[in-house]
Amino acid sequence: MGYLVSKGRMDEIFAGRRETYRIFAPKQNGKVIRYGEIHSVSEIVHQEKSHFSPKEVFYPIIQTLLYFTDTECRESELTDERDILLFLRPCDLNGIRRLDTMFLKNGGHGDNFYQRMREKVKFVLMECRESFETCFCVSMGSNVASDYDLAVRFPKEAEGELLVEVKDPAFAEWFQGAQACDFTPEFVTENKKKVQVPDIMDRAMVKDIHALPFWKEFDDRCIGCGGCNTVCVTCSCFDTADVIYNETSRDGERRRIWSSCMLTEFTTMAGGHSVRQSSGDKMRFKTMHKVYDFKRRFGEENMCVGCGRCDMRCPKDIHFSETIDTLAKEVERLKQEASAKGGN
């Protein structure tokens, strides 16, 4: 069912559900568009792409897992019982499905700390009919999404009305008395940026891919800041740290903290050995995880959803979309060389 709803009416709907829902959307935070709690639809930034992904709403940057003393250890508890209503674009909704796979289907045991927050979330799809400059979601097959609860089309005029699709019947009563209409969201069908995804069918080819000279280009270009991972909706890596409250106490807490495969210390083991030492090694690992390893392991889709935030974020103007493209060309070259050898 679709509805035509004024901004004022939508604000009334928000206000009437504060006791059961917290509402999050991309909003202006200084010069940055980042996800935060909103109280009015006018706070939602929908004309521009957010600089950060929505994952931090339910997968916090810093999350306390447990508390400990000399004699006991207890799991942390949620401090807010309310559910979450999250406004997001199709690429991000598809990206969260990848996160779900990593945290809930990886190794046969779901992550309780992720799951208990994730179960609270209901999704409001922000219709995305036009591509932004750095998007390549169509190439990654993540431009269309269907697993949402509500969808909304924002008006072009400041005082215009919103079009809302109610997909989950549980939300129908929110819009009682609103004018009914026919509305289903439309999706972008073409990006300005097009990317060729590498087709790596032969696992034996991976060894040759690892040895490609073009990875070494990143040794000088990439500074290993991890900014690309921070804004990526599908990156899930974290470290854990025990925090002792003071020098003379053994009381403290264990925290989960976002980390990055692009940071040197992420793969540094006891004794100081690092599994991936150069920036090229790290970029190779990240790229292969996004367009090969994830799909091979879980048999679904590539991990990267083509949101393009990493291209926006990189201080050295490294475009991940171009990295994928270059890898695809190198893979085709390796195939041709293998075919020529086989023919001889």
C-alpha cells in the first residue's frame, strides 16, 4: 500500500513512536553527512550520498562486550529496549545483508552482540533513482533491494509531500487516515562509473593473481590509514581490547573496536611478525576479499556493493573501482596466456 504524506504528518508519526522506536538517517554533522538519530524528516539528507555507512547504528565503532572483576565476569546488557527505524539506500541495504552473512552465518555460530542489535532494526528504503559521481552499484548488482519494511520518495520541493510504501503490515496503522496512492520505489539503472568485475573461475589462478606486479603500485600510493574500511558498509573487521579502570584495580571491561585490514598492526602477531607488511599486500587482500573470497566462500554475491564511499574517502585519490577494473583486465590476460599455453 502506498500513501501520500506531508512532512508535518511524518513528523507527527515519528513523535508518536518515540517510546518504541529510535529513528536514524543520514544527517548533516558539520561538513560531514553521517548517520545519527533524527526527530524530524527535515533533518534527513537525501540529495547527497552520506560520507559514512549506516552500519555504525547497530554495529558500534566501540562496543563493550563484557565486564570483569577479580572474581566474576558478566556480559554487557543493552541499555535501550527500543527498536530502530533506519533510513538507507539500496546499496547499503544489500551491504547489510553481507554483514549479516559475516556475523551470523560465518563458521556456524552467530555473533550474539551483533545479533541482539541487528534484530531491533527495521528498514526504510530511500528511493535512489539517480547515480552519484562515485557510485558503481549497477556493476555490482546492488542497485535494487527488496528486503525493506517501508520505502520513501522525497519531494523535490521543500514543502512537497512524501510518497511512502508500506511493505510490512505492522506499520500500516501508522498511516491511518493518510491519502492512499500507488507507489513502489524505482531504482537507478545506470551509473556514470562502470566497473568490470573479475571472473575468477579457476582457484589455481589465485597464485598468479597474488604475484601480479600492479599490486606493488600501492606500496607508494597507499598510506595505510584505513579510511576506506571505516566508511565501507561491508567491512566487518575488529580488534578487542581490555580496559582496566585504574592502575591499582583489576576491574575493567572488554571492548570490541573497529579495525582495518589496511592497518599494519591488524595482522601483527606476538613477536612482531606481520602477515601482510606492504600496502600492496594489504590492498591485494582487501580487493580479493571484496570480489572473490566472499563469493567463493558463501556462494552468493560479491562483498563490494559499489557505494563508492571508499573512492570519496581516500586521501591519496585511490579509486577502488579502478582497482577492481584493473584486476579484471589482468585476470582476462592471465586466462588468455593460459589458453595460449594450452593450445601449444
